[in-house]
Amino acid sequence: MIEAYLYNADGHDQRMELDERCVADLGERSLLWVDVLGRDRAELDRLARLFDLDPSSIRSLLRPQDDFYVDNYGDYFQFDVLALAPADAQNAEDAFLHRHPVHLEFLVGPRWVITVHEEELPFFRAFRAQDKGETLIGALTAPALAASLLDWHLTGYFEAIAELEASVDRLDDAILTRSAKRTLLAGIVALRRRVAQLRRLLVAQRVVFYGLSRPDFAHAVEAAAHYRSLERRFERSVDAADHARELVDGSFELFTTRTAESTNVLVRRLTFITMLLGAIGAVAGIFGMNFDTPYARSGLVGFWLVVGGLIIATVVGVEIARRRNWL
């Protein structure tokens, strides 16, 4: 599906049907954004005819590669990133997997920008929804518009990291208010895996953000300041992912501390119970010695006196242990 948005700084911003006249009428104060959902060969061939795209560009769009690139075709340049799209809950690997990566390709020409992706991207909708009236976006250059879209793309990663940090906070509360359990450890492992995945996705795109800001990249000269700012924002996103990883590591340390504390409490209780049973056994052993003593001839009365004394001593010992937090 192809959607075309014409931004005209001297006229009206509008969604329109894409045709040869639309491309030919582009001026210095107008900018065309073509958003392609899906990788239909017929639609991509149509774009190739309208914008005179190189055949290798179409091949890259049809078969996205794992390696990121910034290609210069003379009249336009092309690059790809990994955007984050909402995940279907039925396909989520764990409770913390809210988003998944989607290949997003940019083709940036003199007065037009083409984006190609396979799934709906929330930040594209947010970019279009922010315009409540006529704008001056048409006065921007195409590289500047691409830089703006990339900034929104990074915002998606910041939001995902914020979700992870909120999950870490909830997990810390659970660790502090409940005893350490294997289910909590599973949550820590899932968070750690998710943070590592987000950081890997970000770092892999470094070649794109650095490549666009290089001095030898002639296409971005007019938008050089935007791409340098974008590069700094990219580094901040990587730092945010590192900070989220440190938070998860802190949760694991908190979990191990709580586990050690629970173990200490258990050992303390077992020690007290062992001491109590040992005292009872010692008393029973003394009264069971085979010597002819007066209390050995006290009969049933003496037996119940000893049993009662042991029960009273046990109750007193347990109460003292509770007051001193031994149990």
C-alpha cells in the first residue's frame, strides 16, 4: 500500500494520489513523502519508474539484509534502520516483550522521501498526527525531513527503554515485599535478555547514524547540523540502554541479597529448633538415667511435672526467640 503526503509551504499540506504529475510539480517550497507499507514488487517497480530508481535499490527493498548500509546513488541516497513496532501479545516471547524490530528503508532524493516497511509504525502515525493545521514542512530539505523521521525513530527506543525501567521498578518492589522465588529470577532473566536485545539493535545501526553525519556525505550537507544532533541523540539512546542494563544487574544483586537473607533466617530458625530439641533431649536423658533417686519413684505425678516443665520451658523459649526476631 502506497500513501503519498505533499507538504507545500506556500499552499496546502495534503494526502494525494501518487502519479507522474505529482512528482513533476515538486518545487523548492514543496516536499513529497511517500510511505510504502509492504514490499509488493509491482508497487516498488512503479516507484522505480516514477523516481528513476536504480535496480539495485529495488533489490535491497525486496530483500532486506541484516547488514545496515548507507548507499549513495548520485541523485538520491538510501539507508535502512530497524524500527520498533508493537508486538502481538500472542506472539510475545515473554511478558516484557512489548515491541519487535522491523526493517525500515529510507530513500531520500532532491525533494522527496520514500519510506518502506512491512508493518505499521506508531511513530509515523504520531508524526502525521502532530500537524493540526498548515505547516512549513515543505520548506525543509528532503535530508532534513529524513533526519526528523529518524529522530522519531529513536524516540521509539527511548520509550521501549522507559518501559523496561518501569518493569525493573515493579520487579524490585516484588523482590522487597515478597520472598525471593524462582519466578522473580525468571523475570530478571527476561528483562536482561530484552535489554541486551535492544542494545544490540541500537549499536548495529551506528553505521547509519555515523555515516549520515560524515563530512564526505554530500547529500546531507544542507542538513549537517541535524545529523550531528541526531548522532548525539543516538549516543544518548545507547547510554540509556546501558543504564537500563545496570538497573537489571542491580535487581539481580537485590534478588541475591534477599535470597541470602532468607537463607540466614532459615538457618537461624533451624539452629534455635535444634537447640530447643537438644535441651528437651538432655532433660529427658537425665530423668531416664538408671539411678535410684527420689524423683524416679514419684510415679505418674513426677512424669507429668517433667512434661509440664518441658512444655513451659519450650513456650518461654519460643516467645523469647520471637521477641528477638530469631524466628
